[in-house]
Amino acid sequence: MTQKPNPLSSITIDGPIPAHLARSVIEQTLRAAILDGRLPCGTALRQQDLADLFGVSRMPVREALRQLEAQSLLHVVAHKGAVVAALVEGDAAETYALRLLLESEALRLAIPHLDEDNFAEAARCIEAMESEADYAQIGHLNRLFHMALYNKAGNRRLLTLVENGLIEEERFLRFNLQAMGLGKISQDDHRQLLRTAREGDIEACLKALEKHLGRAVEVITRFLASRVGE
Ligand code: NI
């Protein structure tokens, strides 16, 4: 086996990190490196290595790792520490059934409070996705689009769970849409979500969301099936 370069060497830190920002800087830096593949699935992240790399104590490292674990980006394994998670964990149908519950509730709570700024942001994301060819960017815009419609839900804990689900999906989209040869992704579902939200038609909007997430779970299930035997 050839010696692989240490994935952590792909992470660069500009200057000392102020103590009060340490947790969020570490979290954001590691999240970006996991999402863009510099830290591949299965990479072990040792607390002491990270503390040395960022020039901080182990406490903010531990807190940042806990946040990333809540976002399903890594797992804490006994005796091994934190490990970058596989792209899709467990049963995709179960994951999406749960996401549908959470996102439906966020949408239902948010719709009565949405304003022109929210609709404009959502429309901007749709237009950007129409012309975007880079799947990493599409994954990111997809998350921003959905959050624009959920942000006014008025329940921070619910929104954290919802956004964690979207981050997991963003990571999947980045790596796999291209490999699956899906070509240009239709924005019809997103347009329908935006239109029904703008009309304040909660029932129609929830139906559109169910259809949209139903399509996503189909794509992911097909992807997982295609990997069987790899
Ligand atoms: Ni979407």
C-alpha cells in the first residue's frame, strides 16, 4: 500500500484564531473540507491533531466535532474518535420520511410570515440553479432555496434539524449527480414550491414538497442500488 498524504495537510489556517471564535472557525473549516471532498469518507479526525492544527485547546475542537456529528458529517466511533461519515447513511427512505415531517412543519409555520425578501431570495436561487453547471454550487443553492422558505418558521431547534438534513443532501448532490449522469436538473418542483408559498396555499405547497422529496429519495435509492457489490 502506498503512503497516502495526510488529508489534514489540505487545510490551511490564516493566523491565530481568537478563542471566542475557535469553535465556529473549526466547525466551518472542517465542514467545507468534508463537503468539497478534501477530507474523504472514513478519514479519522483526532482531537489532538486538530487542536495542534488550529492552535487551540481540545475543548473547542470537541464542540466543533459534536456540531458536525449532529449534521451527519461525521461519526464518533469508540477507540477511533471522529470519522468522516459515508455519503448516505442507512436507509434513504427512512431519512427522507423524517425530513418530510420536519420540513412540512417548517413550511407550514413559515408560510404565513414569508415576505417579498424571502420570495426574491428563493427566486434568485432558482434562476442561479437554472444556469449553474457545477453540482457543488447546485447543492449549495438548493439548500439556500429551501431555507429561504423555512427561515420564518420561528422555531430555531426545528430549523437546525431541517438544515442538518439539507446539509446531508448537499453533500450527496455534490458528489453524485454528475456521476449519475442526471444532466441539467429541472427546477419545476422548486418553481411550484415558490408559487404555492407565495399564494399562501399551505396545502398545495405541502403537496409540492412531498413530491419533491419523493423524487429525491428515488434518485438516492437508485444510486445506492447501483453501488451494491462495489
Ligand atoms: Ni430541492
